[in-house]
Amino acid sequence: MTTFTLATYSERTLSIAIVLSSALWGLYWLPLRSIEATGITGAWSVVVFNACPLILLLPLLAIKVRQLVGIGGPTLLAGILIGAAFTCYANGLVETTVVRATMLYYLTPVWSTLIGVLWLSEPLTKARIIAICLAFIGLFLLLSGGGSTSHPLNIGDLYSLLAGIFWAFGLATLNRWSSIPVMPLTALAFIFTTALSILFALVHTSNAIPEPQMLFTALPTAIFWSFILLPCFFIIFGISKILFPGRVGILTMSEVVVAVITASILLPGETMLWIQWLGAIAIVAAGLIEVLFGYANSRALRKAH
């Protein structure tokens, strides 16, 4: 597995990799809705999807378990936080609209920047402040107007908001303990996502346990999508260990754009208004500002110290 370092890759290259990998995760809602179409509803669709990568990850975890010596505690903490983030986000996607779930989840840059400044001494550059402000103008515009995104807040919205907070803390943990091994962390994240999703399904919802025929029908979709998205997970985790959390939080907002655009095209109830399209453009612009200008300022400040 490739190890990402600033000695091997430029910050700009790593930033582009984060943007592209996150963009693919913007399609995360597709397999969840496809699994729901087979009759597996609510949190159980999240369980089915996130359990599939464990077919590969559990054997790899057994092989790589020695990598956890001396770093097991932080790795476990990061796995729990990221697992909680994915559990909340996935359940948000099935309990509310794709647009609302994605937008509320991507309040992440605020949490990531605050955590980075207070915990990791992250430099708060002018470019990053501008990017964050522009990103949140975009979020405001995306949540503006009528249509499907104007109904009152619901439990799915709360899940999505909590997902962003958990994800921000998970990224900060990765950055704080940069020696956390990516493969065991990924396995632990999927283990906790699956376990927490089962808990959600049993305790917080009234959905029936899926019948074997439903599982058989949904399995090809779950396996196909989980193994497409799994490499993106490795890339995001590996790069998140060496880039500032606030910056990672902004760059991963490419997921917002892909999720919103695909949902507006493929889900008739989530067609966006022109003002919401302006919001998507603002979010893209925020990411470009961070990639083109924020990285240079951050690098200069690190050298100065």
C-alpha cells in the first residue's frame, strides 16, 4: 500500500487526490438507495453496505495487527470516531434528503478548523478564512429556496450534523497521531460502522430484520459499490494524517457537489433551484482557493516556525 508523505508527493498533488476520492464518495447515497429498493429499509441498508468490505478487511487486519503495537489506543479512538461519523451520515442519507444530509454533514470545515487551531496549532491563514466563508455562503444558498430542501429539521438532519462533528474529531486524531496505520484503521472504522448501524437498526428504528432473499438480492450491489469506494477510503485516511484537518475538511467538500448534482438529476424530488446551483459553484470555488492559495500560506507559516 502506498504511503503518502510530503517528501514523495507535493501538497497540491495530495490535495487533488483528496478532492477526487471525496468526489467518488459523493455517490455513497446511490448504493444505499439501491439496497433500500430491494426491501431492506432504514438502518439495515447501512448495515448491509458497510459489512461487505469486512470480507477483505478482517483478514488484512489479522495480518497487520502487529502495526497496532504502541499505537493501538489512538487507532481505536480514531476508528470509533470515524465509525460513528459514517454511521450517522449513512443513516442521515436514508432518513432525510440527500441534499440536506450532505449539506449538514459538511459543516465539517468549521469543526475541523476549530479543532485544528485549538488542539493542533493549525495556522488560520487568510486564504483559509476566505475559503471557509465562501463555503458556508455556498451551504446557505444550497439550503435556500423552496422545494424538497425547505421542510423542517428531522432526525436525519440531526444524524448528519453529528456525523460532521465526529468526522472532524476523527481527522484531528489522525493528524495528531500521524503514525496510525491506515489499513487497520480502515478495518476498525468499518467494524464500528457496522456494529453501530446494527445498534441503530435494533434500538432506534422499527424496521424489520431483512429476510435472506432480500440480502441475496442486495448483495451484488453492496459488494460492487463497497469495493469501488474502499480505495478512496485508504487515500483519504492516508493523506488526512499529514495535511491540516481544516484543509482536509474543505477539500472533501467535493463530495457535496457530486452528491447534490447527482441527487438533483436522479431524484425528481430533489431538483435544485438556480440559487442552489450558485451555492454548489461557491463550494467548488472555496476548494479551489484552498488548493491554489491556502497550501502555500500554510507551508510558509510552518517553515517560519
